[in-house]
Amino acid sequence: MATTGTATLDFGAFPGASDASVAITGQSGIVSGSLVETWLLPQATADHSVDEHRVEPLVVLADSIVAGVGFTIFGRYDGLGDARAYGLWTVAWVWN
């Protein structure tokens, strides 16, 4: 069975930012060649509804694996113009 979890990306208070990251630690079994997948999870936060999680143009990906430790999830607002994301967003992850 793969290892799974959730985390919160924080783009900060309005007007927010174009990118955010969160470190996932405590993954003692992860190795440098592990495959990590992330996605925006439609789960409400204090700042955003389930519906906003479904439609907001956010891109999330995992990178920077540290064997025996964890990885980092990066989020980026992918909308048009100079708009930014703000507040808390729920992400899910799995690695194998």
C-alpha cells in the first residue's frame, strides 16, 4: 500500500501570492527514486469552499525528495494576468 496524506498550502493573506510550498516530513521510508503525486483536494478550509477547490486554477506538484525525510509540495496560481491565490488550500499526496 502506498503512503498517503494531506497538507495545507498557504498563499498568505489577500492579495496573496503566485506560489506557495509546504514541506512534508516524517517519511522515513521514502527514497530518492520514489514516485510522488499531489493534487488539489476538494476539502474546505477556513478561506475556501469545496467548490473553490474544484475550479481555482492552481497547479500542485511534488519535488525535492530527501531520502528518509520527505519532500516538498509546490503550488502555483495558473490564472490569467496578475491575479494571485490567497489563503489556505488543501492538497493530498501519495508516494510509492
